[in-house]
Amino acid sequence: MIYILNSMSNYSRIHISTFIENNGIIESMSNNFESAVWLEREIWDMFGVYFTNHPDLRRILTDYGFSWYPLKKDFPTTGYIEVYYDIYDKKISYKEIELMQEYRNYNFGLSWGSHERKVYLENIVND
């Protein structure tokens, strides 16, 4: 966590940096600096850093039911649930989806580019 404090009257800047463990807790600076309230809410919403003694720590950029943190990249990228906004119910809805994959054959043992390497090596041997 890095705080950059600017003083307009003294033309000076202070950098305060500290290390936080995963799912760490840090003291809120909102009681000293009123502008920190919004920024700490954004950090909570995007990274999951919890601030103690914060007056209004809630999500501002993601849905309240979203239990992950986007910039930590700890959320699943694939799944069988579709999230959409239902305009008739005026709420976020979740719907299970079925992915048709019976015609796809995945070979998870091969790495990316192994097919191109094999074709390249065959062309070298045959020439």
C-alpha cells in the first residue's frame, strides 16, 4: 500500500509505503484525510484490502453479490452461470447455461505451439 500525501502550501510530498499480506487489514486514513474515504472504498472493492475504522466501507464499482476482487484476479473466468441485468425485475440475475462441447476434442497434454514445432521439424528432416 502506498500513500502519497501532497502539501499545496509547503510544496512538498510524502510517500508512505507499507506491505500488506494477502487479505490483510490496515488502519483507515479517512479520519485524518476526508478524501481518503472514496479511494479506500475503491481499494476495498478492487483489491479486497480491508480498512478498519472506515466510516462507509462498501462496494462502489462491482455488484454487492460479487464475492471476489477483480484486480486480485481471484474470480473464476469460466463456469456455467451467466450474469445479466433483468430489465423487467430491475435486478442482477444469474442463469445456469449449458455449453455444447461434445464435438470438441481437447488434448491437454500438448502445449501451445507444439503442432507448429512438429510441422517445422518435419519440414527440416524431409528437406
